[in-house]
Amino acid sequence: MSVLVENDGGVALVTIDRQDALNALNVETLTELRDRLRELAADDTARVVVLTGAGEKAFVAGADIKYMGGLDPAQAKGWGALGHEAAWLLEEMPKPTIAAINGFALGGGCELALGCDIRFASTRARLGQPEIDLGIVPGWGGTQRLARVCGLGVAKELILTGRMIDANEALRIGLVSAVADPVVHHALGVARKLAEKSPLALRVAKLLLNLSPGALDREAEEFGDLFASADAKEGLAAFAEKRPPQFTGK
Ligand code: COA
């Protein structure tokens, strides 16, 4: 089991644990995460959900790049849909969700954090959407949610450069609301306060805050289509082979 759920007094702590790959999400781990989030969405005893990564180094270092290297466009669309569902559950479940970003939150890891209602980071956290350096694009909501959270200008700069940022910069651009160590304690403290509020009012507040349009379907479509390109194959293979990619525009 690589996704652990502990429910304590109405606060559910979800820990993603695949530490040998910096908690990168493969099909098994992502499916397990999606299933646990579905259960928590329907579980009235869980009033608030906190998401974190196991170990000292990573929240989630992204989707599993080695797995993605073998996907064709149809498979990539299915993979994108699974990630979208997990992020959507975090965003839409009728209770607050909080990301406790304890290390690397890259690519799909940053996108899962963006699906959460609130984000906190440890001083060691590193965040970013580095997909461009793999010859692909964010495919689990990043192109829409990063722009909604930080503004279009910041989102364009981060997604087009693929640059990684530290916790202080994340705080400055509004990607996280606070930097604290240990971040999971800080997140659980806030979660316990939320668990004392009216669940009905929290549900409606979240529903209203989420009433803004996006283009998540278009993102899912374009993400899958890119897997037909030589550049995506090259970018994904280069990571596994530990060498810089050579992009040709094909
Ligand atoms: N998918 C698959 N495996 C990953 C991974 C990912 N997203 N991120 C890290 N890993 C694996 C590494 O391949 C390595 O495995 P190995 O020991 O079998 O080679 C292990 O996790 C440890 O990572 P390593 O790169 O050795 O750690 P580091 O501290 O030198 O670097 C990162 C950390 C996060 C900077 C680096 O791992 C990285 O760039 N990861 C990819 C991030 C990314 O592009 N994510 C977006 C994907 S859409």
C-alpha cells in the first residue's frame, strides 16, 4: 500500500509513500490515491483532508516519467484523465483540502497541490511545472489552476520556463499561504480549526469559490496529443537515460 489514510478527530491525513521514486505517481499509486480521495469525499466523519508526501525529500516529484515514456496518445489521455480525477476530487470534494508540501512538488505533484483549497510549504519545498523540459505540458490541471491561483503572467513564466522555485518565492507569488516547519504539523493545526467550523457553511463557501470557468477538458486533450511527438518521446527518454534532451520540433 502506498497511500496511507489516518483519520483523527475529523481530520484525515493522506500520505503518499513511494519514497524510492520521490513519491512520483505511477498507475498503482495514483489509482490508490484516487480511490482513497473518492472514499474521503463521501465520508462524513472526515471533515478536512490534509495531503502530504512520506519522507524528508518529496511531496510528489511528479507523474512517473519512466512510465510516461512508453505511452501513446490514447494511453496518455487515460493517464491524464486519472490525474485530472484525483486533482478534481481534491478541488471539488465538499470539505476543505490542504496540501502540506514537505519537499519537491513538481509537475503532477504541484498540480495535486493546486487541486487543494489551501497550500502550505516547508522551508525545503521546491515547486514547479518542469514538463516543458520533457517535451510535454502540464496535464493534470496545471495550465488552468496555476493561472487561477497565481495569475496568468506568473503561470506563463513558470510553465514556459519549467523553472523550479523555492518556498519563499512560492509564498511571494501566492502559490502557498505560509511556510512552516514541520509543515504537516502546521497543516494539521489549521485543519483542526477548520474541523470545528460548520461543515455546511464550509461546503457552500468552497462551492461558491470554485464557480469559475476553466478549460480543463482542452488541457487533457492537448496533453494526450503531444505523446505522438518525437519531442515528447525524446524528452521523456532523456530523463530516464540521465542526459539532456535534444528537441527537433517534430
Ligand atoms: N518519475 C519517475 N522517477 C522519478 C521522478 C519522476 N517524476 N522523480 C524522481 N524520480 C526517481 C529518479 O529517477 C531516481 O530514481 P533512480 O534512483 O532509480 O535513478 C529517484 O527518484 C531519486 O531521484 P534523483 O533524481 O536521483 O534525486 P535528486 O535529488 O538528484 O533530484 C529531482 C531530485 C526532483 C530534481 C529530480 O528527481 C527530478 O528532476 N525529477 C523529475 C521531476 C519532474 O520533471 N517532474 C515532472 C514530471 S511530469
